[in-house]
Amino acid sequence: MNEIIDVKFNVLWNAPVCVTTGDRFASFVHGPEDAIHYLCVEWPSERGASHARAKEKCFAAVSHQVTVEAAREAFVRACQDSHLIPNDAMSQ
């Protein structure tokens, strides 16, 4: 009875975000954990203020400090600012 069970709960968005860059195939980002990976490892352009804000919101969403949709909005804004998705993508 003294065992610690490591349980990982994936936090997902209501709708994935489709990110495309120039000649690369589309990437689907399904939640804040995917977004953190994309922001930290796969981000193809300059990292500005909206990138930093998106990373902060996604980390906060994973630890249940903000809503997952707030993290999604910040991620979408960062993608829009870097021209990785169209400006009307927030409604998707």
C-alpha cells in the first residue's frame, strides 16, 4: 500500500490546431503538451513575445493553473504572429 502510482492525464483541446510551414507537411497540435513540444523543439521562426506567452500558458494549463482553451488561444496567437496559420484560425 505504500506504492506511488504515476498517472499521466493528457490534457487536450476541443479542436486541434493545424500548423503549416512553407514546404513542410502540416502538424496537428492536440493540446498544451503537444504545443510545448512544438514551441520548444519544432518552432521554425523567430521567438517573440507571443511565443513566450504561449509557452507560459501551455505550461500553466498542464499544471491546471489556466484553462486549456486559454493555452490554445495563446498558442494560436503565437502561430498567427509567426505566419504559421491564417489569422482566422481562432474560430476553428
